[in-house]
Amino acid sequence: MPKQAPELSEVSIRRLTHKIDKNGNPVKDAHAVGGVSGLYLQCFPPSGNNKRGSRQWILRATVGTRRREIGIGSYPSVPTKKARELAREAREKIKNGIDPIAEKAEAKAKLKALQSKDIRFEQYAREVYIPFKSKEFKSAVSTRKLHNCGSQCYPIIGKLNFEDITVDHCLQILEPIWETKHELALQTRRFLEAVIARAMVQGLREKPNPALWVNNLKILLPDPKKVHTVKHHPRIEPSELPAFWAALWKLDNPRRSRDDIYAFAVMVLTVGRKEEVARGDWQEIDLEKKIWVQPAGKYKSEKEWTVPLTPTVVRLFKAMGPKRKGRIFSSIQGEELGNQLTELPRSLGFDAVAHGFRATFSRWAKDEQKYSVEVKDLCMKHLEQASTRAMYERDQGDTLLTVRRDMLCDYEKWVTKGE
């Protein structure tokens, strides 16, 4: 049986210090303090201007087949009585087959993992998910939609860790807007699911995703088709187009003072979308060939589109002057056009929004019955119908471009002259 060190008093322990080697250099020394077999106070030489070096408790013990030095804490932060208690506990663990050093390392790893998960939903959404997702978008509008979805979530779960988010939290977010603002509710649920799913992949949550729709929220929320009626974009009737056109150009005073007027006119006559005129670039316009080549993926469509330009559109582009580089249209502040286009019809007294003019064109085409549905769809850059897709794939050459140009020229006559 190993020799038991005598149990030193507190006064004796307080006097323990480092030692001097045979060369006269101060070096650390370990002193057995007794009370518990293998308990030592390790004393280090002083550093800097300190009169006494640091002192640490260690327990020397055999764990399995390995000799271990187990740190118990510094002295006097850990008093002698407490050090002896901790040493006894460590020896009891060793007796029961537990390695105190491995146990401590495991606890430290768990704490580190837990701390890595200590990121709140709002912080993650703003700093990680939205910046990541925004790289996929073609305009700032989609990013603003994500922030709008986030604003629905933050008051409820913004300060929660991902592990703490429950289905009830998701319901608290969605139920108030599910029937009244259903499109926003759908976007918000998808946002919730996507943010949590990405966090799960990064190890921030182990439980199932509480925002999943199938076999989850679908059971708890009313059927969207039964509680929400789709509201189409307000539009004007084709018969109102000549009056609208006249009212629009009364705003052009002084002449060429507002890009939004020209942008809206081009949007109407090309049956375009708001983002197309807002983000259109001069390098896409060929005034000699009278076409606008819209790159694949820049706007809504993943396909490249060649848009025929009617005489009035060509004249409007030429009227904008010789500077034809960069973005075609800008706000007065030099920024990308946005809500100015959306609300312009209402400012003129017409109950419509920018996107509604595409529906007006569709109604005009239906009333005219001069052109096929496929040609109308291609003018609107729609490829939902199989026959339209086939026409697009079969003929993107001069024939199809000519037919679409003829249709848009007829539409232009109606819009500008009522003929």
C-alpha cells in the first residue's frame, strides 16, 4: 500500500512555494498535502513583478492503466477543504470506472456545442439566411418580401433558440393573418420552414421542423382554398386604354421630366412586367432591329425572350436622348423605379395597378379574336400551355417575331388612338 502523506494544516499549506534547482533557478514543485491520497499543491515560480507564483491543486491517480494528473482548481480560489472534497469525489468516480478528465472534456464539448446553438431566430434570419437567399434573387423586391415575412415572425420567436421553437409558436404567427392576408401567410410559412430547415442542416436544431406543412400545420390550419379567395390585380377595361394613355402623357410636363411616364408607356405597349422596365438595360435594346433581348434568368422567366418593339416604343426610346448606357429608366433620385409605377394609374384616377395592364391586354386579345391564344401567351411571355411551349421551342425566328410584332402593333393602335 503506498505511503500516506501527512495531512498538512492550512497554515503549512499557505507557506508552500516553488523550489530552486541545483543551478539556482526557480522551478515548479508539487507538495503532497494529505487528507486524500495523491492530492498535491503544485507551486509555480513568480512571474513579472509578482512576489509569489500561481498555485494549483492536482490529483495524481491511476485511471485504468494510465497515470493521470487531474486538475482541481487554483489555490486559494479553491480552499483546501473544498479541494479535498473534490479529490475524494474524483477518486470515487475512478473507483466506479469513470475517467474524470474524459468526463470533463465531454462536458466541455457539450457546453461548446450548446453555445454554438445559442443563436436566436431573428439574428440567424437577418445575418445568415436572408443574405444567403438574396443571392438567388433578380431584384431587391424579393429580398424585401423575406424581410416582410421575418417581421411577422420576430415578435413571437425572434429571441428564441431554434430548439425552443414549437408548432404553437408557428400557429401564433400564422393564425392572425391566415384568412385576412393569406398570400403573406403562405410566404411567411414557407419562410419559417426554410429558415429552420437551413438551421437544422447546420446543427442548430435536432427536433423535427415545426413549420412543415404536410402532416403538420396542414392539419391545424384551415384549407387555404376554402378560406381565401384569390384577388387579381386591379385592371382597367380595354375601352379605357385610350383615355388612360391621354391622361398619362399630360403628366409629361415639362417634356422628358419623368422617367416613370416613359417606363409605364413602354411597359404597356410591350405587355411587360414592372420589373422589366425598372431593371431594363440599354445593352438589351437594339433600335435598328427594333427588338429588346431580355436575358434568361434576369427577369421572371428562365428563358431568353426577344420582345418586338412597336413604332411608338422605338420613338420613346429615341426621345430619351443619346446617353444609352446602363439602366434605361430611373427615379428622380437616380434609383430603380418601384412603387412609382405601381401607383401611377391610381394617381390618374384609374382603379388599376401596373401589373393589371397585362390582364387588360389579355382581355383585349380575347375580344379581338384576331390572334391565336398561343401568340397572345407568347406576347405575355407565358409558357403554361403545351401548345405555347411547343411554338416557343419550334420557332423563335423571324416568323414568330413578325406575328407577335403584328399583334403588338395592333394593340398599340388601340391604346394610343382607339383604332
